[in-house]
Amino acid sequence: MKHLAAYLLLGLAGNTSPSASDITEVLESVGIEADEDRLEKLLSELKGKDINELIAEGSNKLASVPSGGAGGAPAAGGAAAGGAAAEEKEEEKEEEKEESDDDMGFGLFD
């Protein structure tokens, strides 16, 4: 990922085909050692491709990935679940009553 980030930074700065030494220089400027094998693989896969097209293509792919929120927990079934929910509500009410006694008759703004 760090190699790709350096590649993209160089591309956005105007270097349309960054070399391995360019990427290594960027990484070393922030104290990161470049991995030569990964760097060569990255450059071979990106050779001849336009950075802006890659970013647009990646954005489209990323937009199609579900990002959660709709799944939720499975619904509980049967009367046992209803009984457990009722017990929970009763416990919550009891806790609320106990908490309200903690002020010992004094209000917050009295």
C-alpha cells in the first residue's frame, strides 16, 4: 500500500510514469524502506496505465461494495424471546428507580 501511495503521489505531482528509484526516494524521505520485490510487481502491473483512469475505476468498484448497516442481528423467535424481553424491561425499570434514589432528595439545581 505504501508503494502505491508513493506512486500515486508522484503521479498527481506530474510524474506520469514514476520509476522504482522515484518511489524509493519518496518512501525514504519519510523514513520508510522500500520493498524491491513489491515495488517491481507494482510497476509491472501499472505499466502503461493512466493514474486518473485507475482512480476512477477503483472508485466505481469501491462504490459497489456493501458497507454494512443493513444487516443487523437476526430476529429472535418464539415466546421465550418475548418473555426475556419483558424481563429485561422490568429490570431496566427497577434500575431506573434505584438510580433516582441516589440524589437523596436533592435536585441538580436546588
